[in-house]
Amino acid sequence: MRNFDAIIIGAGQAGPPLAGRLNDAGMSVAIIERHLVGGTCVNTGCKPTKTLVASAYAAHTARRGGDYGFSVGGPITVDMKAVAARAAKVIVDSREGNENWLSNMDHVELIRGQARFESATEIAVNGERLTAPRFFINVGGRASVPEMPGVGDVPVLTNTDMVALDVLPRQLVIVGGSYIGLEFAQMYRRFGSEVTIVERQDRLIAREDPDVSAAVRGILEAEGVVVRTGADCIGFARAGEGIAVAVDCADDARPIAATHVLMAVGRRPNTDDLGLDAAGVAVDSRGFITVDDYLQTNVPGIWALGDCNGRGAFTHTAYNDFEIVAANLLDGEDRRVSQRLPGYALYIDPPLGRVGMTDEQAGRSGRRLLFSKRPMTRVGRAVEKGETQGFMKMVADADTRRILGAAILGTGGDEAIHGILDMMNADQSIDTLRWAVPIHPTVSELIPTVLLDLATALPDG
Ligand SMILES: Cc1cc2nc3c(=O)[nH]c(=O)nc-3n(C[C@H](O)[C@H](O)[C@H](O)COP(=O)(O)OP(=O)(O)OC[C@H]3O[C@@H](n4cnc5c(N)ncnc54)[C@H](O)[C@@H]3O)c2cc1C
Ligand SMILES: NC(=O)c1ccc[n+]([C@@H]2O[C@H](COP(=O)([O-])OP(=O)(O)OC[C@H]3O[C@@H](n4cnc5c(N)ncnc54)[C@H](O)[C@@H]3O)[C@@H](O)[C@H]2O)c1
């Protein structure tokens, strides 16, 4: 039995920076990783997808050359081997950077293998037992492939397969119309595939307001992505060399022909093979580890960080989990998850930047509200770039004069949203930016204008 001051399970987005802080505090740390250092984000998530999105954007812009006054002298075709190689390099560089970072920590040992709790104070890895007074679980999640008619009879891809694909699917059917589904849908359409999104709910990305869902759908359909919402009878069958994907229950409904099927219907936590029972760590009905506001599990000395605790599903929330735990343990602070503002981006083009409540959530909060909305056709920077799809909008509390939420679906929306996110984090009134002098021409320069336009009803109702 080897003894450490701390054991971290999983080298994803929270584990390595936590190892760094504990190391700097002089603690001996074992960090266990069963697969690839960097976890989902680096190897099969954010990094490769945003690299692929960039390739798709470049191809799309080249096809739009005529809009900008140039031509490329022939049809734009995509070399999927080169596209995949570019993504692979970004992955490997990032992973190696993470590995080097960990190996340079004097008191940290990276152990490759599957960790499993034997008790609340012991884990087994590679047949060896390790013990520590503190455990930090950062095991992340994986794509969920639910039981659906015929799902076991056909090959089904997940994000892990998609980022490694170096061929162009002729007919790609994507089940699930949220972050993963929409990002892959647009990029593969731009690479040249026929793409159909099949979504069970009656609109895409249904956690957003209906106007956001509708605009996102319009953006994708304008590029030739087929969208089938309200899909109530999804099923799969082999059809010759390909796959037939049933969508609707109607008797006369025809299945969609696919060469490839991507399953993008959510993720499940990697908690089923961790021996949590032996440690007595509680999970919820979906397997997410139950934590309190400080990310402590029900067992003293065991914390859970990142996707596996169900309190966030993003790299920045996993990283913030590390910041919270480190600040409380090492800096004597009182940081809590409930202090975190929800913010995220959807990386279709143009991207959707989001912070705080949707209009619908704000409406349900019972507050007196102010709304403001501006189409990107009235944002100079968007006009100049020839990228005028989308809008920016905001909802605020009429009494406290605080912004409650905002969405920027438009060029640069993933960056510009931070002007609002920072204001909300600083708990500033909507009047604060009255005399700000933003830089022209930017998308952000319209944020004070949108704030000044806040009114009790949107112009369109
Ligand atoms: C396609 C896709 C695109 C995404 N894009 C974005 C984006 O643009 N922006 C964003 O913020 N988020 C994005 N995400 C989400 C983001 O990747 C995750 O939120 C983030 O990686 C979570 O980090 P984590 O540390 O909790 O878990 P992970 O990164 O999943 O790391 C967990 C690690 O634990 C290891 N592990 C698991 N069980 C064990 C065990 N028993 N023993 C040892 N090791 C174990 C795993 O191998 C893994 O390396 C995306 C996700 C996907 C799938
Ligand atoms: N830009 C980003 O930050 C980014 C990008 C990709 C992934 N992610 C993370 O990855 C996680 C997983 O993304 P995701 O898109 O797979 O999941 P999700 O949970 O966001 O959405 C799943 C979608 O699939 C639909 N769905 C569920 N079951 C279905 C079924 N049986 N048939 C048809 N449709 C069904 C849901 O209605 C929903 O629209 C997200 O929570 C997100 O945090 C983030």
C-alpha cells in the first residue's frame, strides 16, 4: 500500500491544474488516468471540434468568394485526410503539453490505469493499492448511446469516432439537435456531406429561447442541412450497404438513407466502474456524483469535479470546479458552485454566445422585466464582414437594473458575450455602460446600445 497526501482520479480539465496547486503546496499527489491525458476536451471534444469548425469555416468562406469579390477558379473540395491530420496535430500538441506539465511537477506521480475504490480511503490501480486522506474524482463522461429500435444492428458513431474520421460521409444522419449535433452538422455540410438532423423535441437546442432555436435552424437550413424535429419514432435498420433511419411514426413515413449515423443525444458520467459503492459515495439516478455547494461528496475527504458531478458540462465549469476546491482548501476562501454564472457558446457559424437566464427563465422568475433585441443586420461590424445572420438580445430586471441574461447569435458572439458576462459577474447596473466608449467597429460596441434600448416589451412583441 502506498500513501499519498492526495489522489486525483482522471486527468481531464480539473485534475491536472489541481495536481499543480497541491504540488505547489508541497503535497504528494497521485493522478490516475486510464486513457488519454487531457480527457474529453483535449482528445475528443472542444479542441478537435473547434479545429474542424475552423476548417469548415475556411471552406465555406472560400465558396462565398463571389460575395467578397474573388473567385478561386473551381469548386471547393475538401481533403478529409488533411482536415483530420490538422485536428490530430492540435490534439497531440495539447495532450503532450499537458503530459509535460504534469511530469514537471516534483511531487506528482502520473499513474496510467483504471482506478477503482476499494473503500472510502483506498483505491486499486494496476493491482496496487493506494491510500490518501483526500480523493478528487474527475472522471468525466462519455457519449450516451441509448436503447433505440435497431441501434445494436447498425454501426453508430459518437464524437470520439467523428473527430478521427478521415473520410467524407456521403449521407450523415445526426440524432440529437443540441451542441454536439449542431456543430458536427454544419461542419460536415460544409465539408460536403448531405446532413440530416433528427431531434426528438419540437425544436433544436430546446434549452434556448424559441427565437434562438428558430434562427439557428434557419442558419443551418440555409446551408442545406435538413432538420427533422418532433421525431417520435427513431429507429435503425440495415439497408444494403447503408442504414435506414426511421424518424416519424406515421404509417407512410419514409426512412432516411444514411451512410453514417452520429449519436449526439447527451453524455453519461464515467461513474459505473469506479467502485463508488465500496466507498459509499452517493450518485443520483443518472449516475452523477452528488456533491454539495463546495463539491464535496457525502463521504468526508472525497470531492467530485467536472462533468461527473452533473453541476456543469463544459471545460470552463470543470476548470472552475478546480478553482473552487483549490481556493477553499489552500487559500482559506469560501467559494461555492452556486456563485457561478452559467455561460457557454455553441460553435456553429455564426456562434451563439450565452450567459445567464433565457427570456423564458426570466419570465418564470416573477420579476418585472426589460428586454432589448437587435438584429446583426444593424451591427456595422457584421455588415462589413458580410456575416449578418442572427441577433443580440438581453433581458434585465426592471427594479434592480441588473442584466439577467443575454444571447449573441452572430459573428464574434462567442467573444462579445464576455462584455455582458463580465458586467454580470461584477454585479453592475445596466446604467454603468452609459458613458463607456467601446471600440469601433466591433460587435461589442453595440452592447451599450442594446442596454440603452432595454424596454418593457420587445419591438416585435
Ligand atoms: C464533441 C464535444 C465538444 C465539446 N466542446 C466543448 C466546448 O467547445 N467548450 C466547452 O466548454 N466544453 C466542450 N465540451 C465539453 C467538455 O469536453 C467537457 O465538459 C470537459 O472535458 C469535462 O472535463 P472533465 O475534466 O470533467 O472530464 P474529462 O475531460 O472527460 O476527463 C475525465 C478523465 O478521466 C479519465 N477517467 C475516467 N474514469 C477513470 C478511472 N476510473 N480511472 C482513471 N481515469 C479515469 C478519463 O479517461 C478522462 O481522461 C465538448 C464535449 C464534446 C464531447
Ligand atoms: N460548444 C460547447 O460548449 C459544447 C459542444 C459540444 C458538447 N458540449 C457538451 O457536451 C454535452 C453533450 O452534448 P449533446 O449535444 O450530446 O447533448 P445535450 O444533452 O446538450 O443534447 C442532447 C439532444 O439530444 C436530444 N435527444 C435526447 N434523446 C434523444 C433521442 N432518443 N432521440 C432524438 N433526440 C434525442 C435532446 O432533446 C437534445 O436536443 C453538452 O452538455 C455540452 O455541455 C459542449
